[in-house]
Amino acid sequence: MGILTRFKDIMAANINALLDKAEDPEKMIDQTMRNLTNDLGKVKAETAEVMADEQRCKRELEACNEEIEKMQKYAEKAVLAGNEDDAMKFLQEKNQLTAKQASLQQTYDVAAANAMKMRQMHDKLVNDINELNARRDAIKAKIKVAKTQERMNKLTSSVGDSASSMAAFERMEAKANSMLDKANAMSELNKSVEDSTVDALASKYDATPDAAVQDELEALKAKLGVTSKE
């Protein structure tokens, strides 16, 4: 690829677009700086060569113009001197120089156009480098903040997972507490049934009979000849 085509692409390139495509923008911006600085050296050398070529073409064109003007003046002098043959020779030389002038003018126009394009490329590249230098620290700072935010997002996600685990443990703990409460309640109920049975039996023997009933019992025993047990 020729240098003109190569740096035409550079002129059309957008530095921000290059950074957007980079996997690691921080490394990409440093690499871009190195590439652009290296390219600037090549553009300077090429621009200087093209501008020198323009100046050479310009000098040749100006020299040809001067010769044409000189031949015209000599032809006029020869005519005034009555030397038509000499005048014809000067005019023939002028015609040959005029044909050469057209070719030199075309060559100079192309060289001048190339020099202008190269100068535009050079200036564009210098502006890009200056802009990137001015923005490099700010861009790197943004990248650092973005990476920190990414790490925080991952930590936040991890904390969220931890909260979910805690909620699951809390549910298991609540279930265990419920099971323990039911077991304790059942134990209390069983104890209550056992105590009530013993209490009922004890009350059978602890109860004091009514006096009238006791007298009636004694009379019944006497009638039947039953001796009281001691």
C-alpha cells in the first residue's frame, strides 16, 4: 500500500472509534500514540520530499517562462535590426519552449496538488497527536474508574448471592424453631395427661367421705356382720 493511500486512511480514521473497538482501551491508546508518532515521522519525510518536488517543478516552469520571454525579446530585436532570419530562429525556439511550458505546467500542477494533500495529512496527524496527548490522562482516568465500577458491580452481585444464602438459612432456622416448638408442645401435652391420671387416682384415696354416708356405711356393715378393717 502506497503512503498516500495509507495516510488517506489515517485522515479518515476516528481515534475514538478505534478505542471503542479495543479490548483494552488503556493499552490501545498507548499503542495508538506510538503508531501515530511513528507515522508522523514517515509523513514528515514524505511531505518534505513531495514539497521539494513541487519546488523543483516550479523552478523549471519559471525558468522556461523566462526563456520564452527572452526569445520573444530577441525576436523583436532581430526584426528591428532587419534580421528576419535571426528573428525566425528565436521564434522557433520560443515555440519549442512554449510546448515544453505546457508539459511543465501540468507536472507542476500535479506536484502542487500532491504537496497540498501531504501537508493536510501532516497537519491532521499533528492535530490528532496533540489532541490525544491532551486527552490521554483523562481517558485513562475514565478507564480506571470504569474498571473500578466493574469490580464493584461484581462484588455487589456476590453480596446479593450471600443475601440469598442468608435468607435460605433463616428459612431453615425458622423451620427448625417450628419443629422444636411442636415437639415441646407435644411433650407438655403428654406430661399433662400423665399428671391428670395420677392426680385422679390420688384423689380417690385422699377424698374425705361425707359423715352421713360414713354412718350409713357403718350401719350397713353391722347389719351384714362385716367387721371393719384396721
